[in-house]
Amino acid sequence: MGTMSLDELKKKIDDGSIKTVICGLADIWGRLVGKRMTAKNFLRCASGIEAIHASVYLFCTDMDMDPRPGYAITGWDKGFQDFVMQPDPSTIRILPWVPHTAFVLCDAIDEATGRLLPIAPRAILKRQIERAERDWGLSFKCATELEFFTFRDTYDDAWQKRYRGLNPTSRYRADYHILQSTRDEEMVGEIRDAMEAAAIEIENAKTEWGLGQQEIALRYTDALEMADRHILYKCWVKELLSLRGMSATFMAKPFIDEIGSSCHIHVSLWDKSTGSPVSYDAATPSHMSARFGSFVAGLIDHGRDFAYLSAPTINSYKRFRKTSFAPVQLVVGDDNRTCGFRLVGHGKSFRVESRIPGADANPYLALAGLIAAGIKGLESSSPTPALYMDNAYENPTLPRVPATMREAVTLFSSSAAVREALGDEVRDHLKNFAENELDAFEQETVTDWELMRYFERI
């Protein structure tokens, strides 16, 4: 079980135990897209004899797979040309809940140049990791903590109900309750076991504050591997619950009268050449080393510019409410959950937790944004920020997470730091992607709220 080499997979294909290989990658939304390949044909593609192709339109569509206008990379005028899905052999996994099936993540390759397609999310994160290694000799250990709501309704039933009046898996608030987690264990235990079998290491699981809300924390690892595991985990939780006749949502704020679902991201700095952690310094009052202090300062100073990468949907910003355990102010505190950034651990485990991303975040983009902001702090030799010692929610003078997606996209689009870190091509692509979503909401949609408020009484 777990990951395997291409040679090991070939043996399983030869003996007939693997018949299908799913080749997938993340689109801008953070969804897995790709193809199911017959096993023998996958081997032809993995060897380079043949290639797996898909349309670049996958990075230019709205949620309903409708290609939107304004992209430089492709469009109706360019015929939505192909790119190559290049399998990454280090990501081959066996899926125990899908018979005779393996899975492999792919990189998007520009067929004309043979290089990574710059606007693909995995390539965007790879570039930031490479910048940190090349310019600063740094690597990262990261972990994501995903929260999600679970329901006894099937996805088909939930759709028919327009996702209203669903039956959550708990009836009352049960944050950390062992009784409720025991009731949920058949479901959650199956998820944990399946993920472990597919080489996604789980650290712990607990019930969360919301009705039917869960948190299953993934074990820390290198930044790219963490994003890979995260993207697979989100899809596979939905698959496993669907097979049980249940459903889950990773929306940041599925119900306005409920708490939101976060994706806290933990990041620590490591020396690339020695493999040693470099975040902790016992001699400083904050315990942050000078390099780590500059990195964290960058997260604060450029947090507003890069916020869109951690909060990518209209719904993301409904989560940012005072006294909700979702951050509003961009400050760092020592184990202070009212701050956008929280220091936790000590020694080798010392790290910063970004509490800004919601469960709807694309992990490749969220991690790329955090790394890029931190690098900007290093480039500026920013001084270590002071620790905030009070309730950050109550201080309106502190820098704030953007209040709306429109504000976040405006900041992202006009930021010199974003342009420098991501480059014009990626910045412009993501800007257009975001503006198309804003246009869809602001110009092409009438909400239930508007009908209830205005239909009769206006």
C-alpha cells in the first residue's frame, strides 16, 4: 500500500492486480481533473513513447466548466490547445477503495516548449520553492489542518435540496468531544485508514465546533508534498463519503449562522544544505531567529497583497468575522488564536501558523502566496515583528485581512510584490480568473437573499 515506484507499479500491471491508472492534476479551483488510463497505455505514456494530453482550457473555466474570456494563454482564438500531462512517478499511489486502480499526479507541460506550464498551480508553488532554495538556501516543512462539514444526506439528495435543510452528523456543539468522535469513528476511522493506506499520513482527528464539523490533521512534510497530499485528501474524503451515501463540504462558510471551516497552514524554515531547522532561537524574546523573524514580518507586511491566494472565492470572506476563530488582523502572537499568525511549538517544532486560509483554498496557491510573502520579508531584511499580547479582534488600528473578494483582488492585482514574485503571466492569469468569478457573482446572479429581501417588500 501507499506510494510505489514506476517499476513496482509495472509489476502490478503485469500480474493484473492494477488495471486502471488515474492521472490527475489540480485546476485553479483546487479540483482534481484528468483522465483514467488503461494500465498498459499509461506505461507507454510514462515511458515517453506516447503522451497524455488535455486542454489548457482546464485552467480557464468557471465552476461549471464554462471557458471564460480574457486569458492570454488560450481562448476561442487559439482553439484551446493541448498541454501534456507528465506523470510524476514519486506520487504513484494505490487506491484501496477503488478496485484495481492506481493514481498518479501529473505536471502540466507546455507542448511547444517542453517546460512547466507557468499558470498551473503545481508549477506556481514549485517556482516559489525554487526561489527560496536558490536565493536563500531555505526549504520548508508544512502542514495543513483542514476542517469540513459532514452530512447524512447523499450528494444527489443535497443537490435536490439546494443544499438547504441537510442532516449533519451531530445534533449539538461537540468540539473535542470523545462521545461524538466515537459516534463518528466508523466514518472518520475509514477516512484515516484509507488515507494512510494511500501514503497520506494522518496525525490526529477531532470533532469541531460546528454541527457535523470535523478536523483531520495531516502530518507535516515538505511543502510540495504537503500540497499534493492536501489536494488528494480533499477529493478522496468526498469520494469515501459518497461511497457511504453521505456528503461533505469544504466551503469556507457554508451557512451564515454556523462557524466557518479553516485550513490552518503551519510553516517552518529549514536549511536546504544541512537539513537543519532554522526557525528557533532560544536567545531572542520571541524565540524567532533573525531569518524566521524577517520571514514572518513578510507574511504580515504583504499579507493583504497575497490574501486572495488564501481566500479565493466570494464565500471565503464570509468567514472573516470577529470572535469566530477566523483571523481578521494581520499580526503575530505567541499561541494567540485571535491573531492572523500564531507561533506554536518549540525547538525543532517551532513554526508559524497562518490562520487566514479557509478550507476552500487551493493549497498550491495558498502555500505559494505564504512563501512569496515571506521571501519578500527576507529580501527587505524586515525586523522581527513584536508579538501581539492582547485580543487582536478588538484593535481596529491593526492591518486587516481584506473584507471582500473585490478588495482582495484589487490589492493582488496592483501589488508590486505579487508581480515580482509571480511574474506578469501568472499574476495576470489569476487576476483574470478572479475577475471572471466576481463578474459572475455581481452581474450574472440573483441570490436567495435578494429574493427574500426584495421580492415582496420593495
